[in-house]
Amino acid sequence: MKKKYFVTGIDTDSGKTIVSAIIMETLKADYWKPVQAGEPTDSDFIRNIHKHATIHPEGIMLHHPMSPHASADLENRKISMNDLKLPKTDNNLIIEGAGGIMVPVNDNELIVDVAKKFDLEVILVSRNYLGSINHTLLSIDYLKRNNFNIKGIVFNGEPNPSSEEYILKHSGLKCLFKIGQLSIIDTKTIEEIATTIKL
């Protein structure tokens, strides 16, 4: 059975794309961005890291770097989950969200609803900063209350063992892996991290 994971985060800058790149390397997976707002795109970043991977075209492409619903309004567009079709592939597939879990796609749908639509396991990326415990636990609470299937959590950035331990204890989630503060983000770095994890 091929694996399909939805990578989302507690905020816009949590590190979803880096985590997606690492998991892609671990699983030798394809990549898909269902909703992209602004350029350069996350697919462009992935393409630079994984030059030989299959990167599927964005499901919905918007031009303004803001939440999808706001960008769509500026373009006089109406977008919906019904516009999205899961790419056809025989490979593992990493699907990256936009912003945090509750970023609006339109008046009624959130970006995390992509995971519900396609029955995907969710990988939540948490970045250590003042307030991240609150943001992480609130994100997890929403996912649990709405019956999302959560694979686990990834901690990104400067380590904070106390915060990480608190989050894991009170959420009951598994830590899939941790990423330290990266000074260089390139193919070699991604490959080195990927060799240390199992999914």
C-alpha cells in the first residue's frame, strides 16, 4: 500500500516545505501542492531539492501571497475543494498544505479539509517559538475533535526539549522526527536528515 501524507503546520512559517522535502527523500515519494498562493512556489523549492522527483502541477494556482480565499477574491475567482483531483501515481505521495491548518480556502472550507477529502494521514509541523505550545496544542485539538487521522508531529528549528516534552505528553502524539536550526538547506542536507528517520 503506497503512503499518502498531508503535511501541515501550526503557522505559515512552520517549515512544511522542508519537512515535505525530507519525507519525500525518505519515501522516494512524489509531491503535490493542492493550493498555491504566490510565487516562487513551494513546488519550485522542491524541484530545486529533488531534481529527479515527480512534482505534480498545483491543483489551484493563485498569484497573490496571502490566504487562498483572499487571493482568490483579488482575482475574482471562486475556488472549492471540488476543484481538486488527487494526482494519479503508483508512488508514495506527499501533499503539502498552505499556511496553518485553518487557513481558509473559501467561506466554508479550510486547507486542512484536503486531508479529509482524500482520506490522508496528517503530519503536523511545529516550530519552536514563544507561543508555540499554545498554537500546537490548539491545532492538535482541532484535528482530534474533527476526526482527522494524525500520523504524528515534527519539531522544526531551535530545539526546546521542555516545550516538546509538554506537547507530546499532553497531546499523546508521536514525534516522527526533529530538525535542528539549519544554516544551509540544499539537497545534501535534506538527504542527510532523511537517512535518520523512518516512517
